[in-house]
Amino acid sequence: MTAPELTPWDTVQIARHAQRPHTLDYVRGLIEDFVELRGDRRFGDDAAMIAGVGRFAGQTVAILGHQKGSNTKENLKHNFGSPHPEGFRKALRLMQHAAKFGFPLLCFIDTSGASPNLASEERGQAEAIAENLLVMADLPIPIVATVIGEGGSGGALAIGIADRLLMLEYAVYSVASPEASATILWRDGAQAPEAAAAMRITAKDLAEFGIIDEVIPEPEGGAHLDPVAAIAQVRMALQKHLHAIAVHSVSVLLEQRYNKYRRIGVVHERQATLFASRS
Amino acid sequence: MKEFLRRTPRYFTSPKQADQQIPDDLWKKCAGCGELTYTKQWLDNAKVCPKCGHHERMAAAEWIELLVDKGSWQEQDADLQPADPLNFVSPRNNYAEKVATLQEQGLNESSVSGIAQIEEQPLALCVSEFGFMGGSMGSVMGEKIARAAERAADEGMALVTINASGGARMQEGILSLMQMAKTSVALARLGDVRQPHISILIDPCLGGVTASYASSADIIVAEPGAVVGFAGRRVIEQTIRQKLPPEFQTAEFLLEHGMIDMVTPRAELRGVVAKFLRLYRRSPARA
């Protein structure tokens, strides 16, 4: 299906396409009786993060997702899918809510990253993300996360520790957006296309690194050309993976989740050195 | 007042001229206030300016020497070396070359891990080495933190981390982002056995380290004046096109906004950590 000449930067453009289905499109297409739950009970309600409950595959599930807009007006409302701390804390509230009632958690990742600004820092952006990571590590419910568009940085990971991590064919997932990566590496945001290639951010790359569990195929040319078909593909994948992990007890689930993340990373280890201590 | 407004001060010897008449190493010019301090006095003061209190950055080895009981330090996982999983090529310098250059200078990686004692209390200790690629978190740092947390959990002792980092190691791409997840799952396990993680934030601590294990600690202590945050000042100023106040993202700013437990001068740090280790010590029978 993939045109072989597609560069990583081309893929970024598809992942960011305004008409690409966003979290609320998946919610409408997949979830019956969806009810949005709002607010972090601490500061406010962040429209960049969607939270709610509904029915999927015959059971009640909790849903979290970054929400991008399809036009300028929507993007302003949802802050381009970039949450403030209250967005991550709303997500945290929903995670704990889901754990309390035993609802499996479905996460939809679609953000270029957490919102960088004065207000975010004052309210503890780093702490909000860090806390979610710690809580998701131990959350006693099945979690399936899907990168539906752009997965960027800690803002993506903050709803992204999961038992199964899925990724759409033309989605990207990176430690920082290609623009930010180029700025950090070469002090030149204009080199984003080069950064996109060097950083290995496509679904194929992440599958090779063993970080994602499945690449969900998209309609020819991308999900924006046939959202209904794309959402149907996501439905099949979610059903399959939820079903597969539902058989595990909580302790097995958490053990497997631990091992999944504990092994990520590539290091060399010299075996010969026995005495490495300094003083 | 008029004296201050005068363009060229009269009867004034330029401090620059005074500088040139003394050996380089005898006096230390403070990066904070510009005042000169007798170098030995400055070193005895753990690189803190006695005049303005500016805390100069220290290498990992200096931190270890400052904090732990003499002779108690045993480095762990020193064998872990960075790989180049992305085959990262850059027009300036490739990752593998950069690592080789730094290692020739005697720096091993961006984190030094070990076990030690502070006032005879055992602990696992991980210290950032900011001089190695800005203390950035790649697979090695993630692995060292995770192993240190597991070691602390297994042996029933606290984990103390001293954190200075520019953020994720870009050259390891998504693998570096996933170290935020890896350290978090390991620290969740440490929490399960109710051993504390004490995070000490030193200048500067930003990005992926602040947004993962360094901020999810049970106790967070910061050094005076340390810059701590998620997005760096330059990124924010570029994004919102607004000048930020000078105290923004300092340890004092974080304390005021409820993000950390205390701001502790370097001279008091060993005593503060020792106190926590005593207060949170669990007898093996209960652990």
C-alpha cells in the first residue's frame, strides 16, 4: 500500500493532514454511548485532551486522546492538540477512575507535544507528565494506546504507556517534533525534513525497534482519503489486542507491561571489567 | 545617586587589570557576581561563592565526594556504553564520533551510578554528568536509573538521584523518549516496596528527565538558583514571543508554585539527605 518513494517528511505531512481522522472521529466511529468527562478537579478543563467513557466491543471502556482540529477555529479551541498540565491531570483522573471501575483504557495519541509556555511551567508541566508515567506503569487495567497521527515527545508518552502500543501506517512518533529536533541538533528548524529522516520516526522504524506491537494499515494515500475505512481498521486492531490481553490476571498484565518497557534501549556492556569502582 | 549615573567612573581601577596580575588558579572569579574568591576557600565551600551564594556546576565525581561517606562508594554498571541504534548521521558530527571524543576526555556517560552510605545509611545513588552531552538521557542513563531502582528495591534501601540534564538524547530518537517510560516503570516498583526516591535537582534540569523520574520522586530538593523546567526558556520565548521574567524556572520559582519540597544550599545537602534516609529507613523485617 505504501508508495515506496514516500520520505519520512512526506509521512509527517500525512500524519498532520487537517482532514485526517482525529480522536473525536475515532470516538464517534468506534464508541457507543460515549460520555465526555471533563476537568481535572484541580484547575480547569483542557480541550486539548479528550476524556470519557463509553461502550466498545460489548464492554464499558475509558477513552483518552489528544484532540487536534480540522480547521483554525477548532485548532484554537483544542490548542492544536497540545495539552497544558490540567489536560494531563484530567487524563490522570480518568486513568484512576477507570482503574477504580475496572474499565479497560483506550488511548489515542495525536500531539506535537505538551504546550510550551509560562502558564504550563507555573502549573508544573513536567510534574504532570511524570506523574502520569508513574501511574500508568502500575495501572491495574488493560491499556491499549494507538498513535493515530503525530506522537510527539513527553506530551504523547503521558498517555502512552500501554500493554499494547499500535500505530497507524502513516503516523509518526518521535522524541521531539522534526522542527524541534532540527533546532536542538543543528540550531535550524528549517532542517526538519533532514531531522525527520535521521530520527527514524515512522511506524516501520518503530516496529523495527520493537517499540510498537502492530502497524495498522491505512487506506491507499492515507486515512484522510477514507476515514471510514481507516476507523474500521483501527476497530479490528483494538478488538484483537484488547481480547488478547483480557485473558491475563492483573499481576501478569503488570509484569508483562514492566518487561515491555524495562527492556527498551540499546547499550553495550563490557563483560570483562570486574572492578569498576572509583574511590 | 549621581555617582552611579556617571558614564565613566573616576578614580577606579579596572578589575580586569587587577585580574591579569595574579596567577589564574589562585583566585576564582564567580560566574554569578563576578567577585573574586581565594580558590582554596571556594573549593572548600564546594564551589559555592561565599559572597553571592552562586552554586557552580560540579562533575559527578565531585558530587559523590561531597555527599557520601568516605570509602563507601562502589560504582555500579560502569560498563554500560552507548550504542548507536539509529546509525545517527548528522552534517556536523555523528553520534558515534561524539561519544568517542568525550570518552577520550575521560567522561564515560551522562550518568554515574553506584551504592554508598551517607552517615552510615545505605543508598543507591545516580548522579548526572552534565559534561557528557548535556546530561542527556539515552539508553545508558535509562538503564542505569532502572537498575539502580531495582537494586534499591531488592536490597531495601532508598534511591537518591542528582539530576542535571538538557533532556532526551536526540541521537537515540524514540529510544530516548522511551527511557522516560523505562525509568518510570522501575520507579513504580521501588514505590511498591515502599522505598523512597529522593530527587535532587541541580542546574540545569529540563525536558525528558524533569518530565519523568526526576519529578515523580517522593521528595524533591533543588539547589538555590537551579534552572528547572519542562520546555527551555528559548523554546518558550520563541513560541509565545514574550520575554519571560528572570526568576522564571528557578528553584525558588518552583518552590513558590508548589512543585518542590525545598531549596537547600549545597553545604546543607548531605545533612538533609541523611535525615531523610533515617526518617524513611525501613527495618528489613517490615520491608
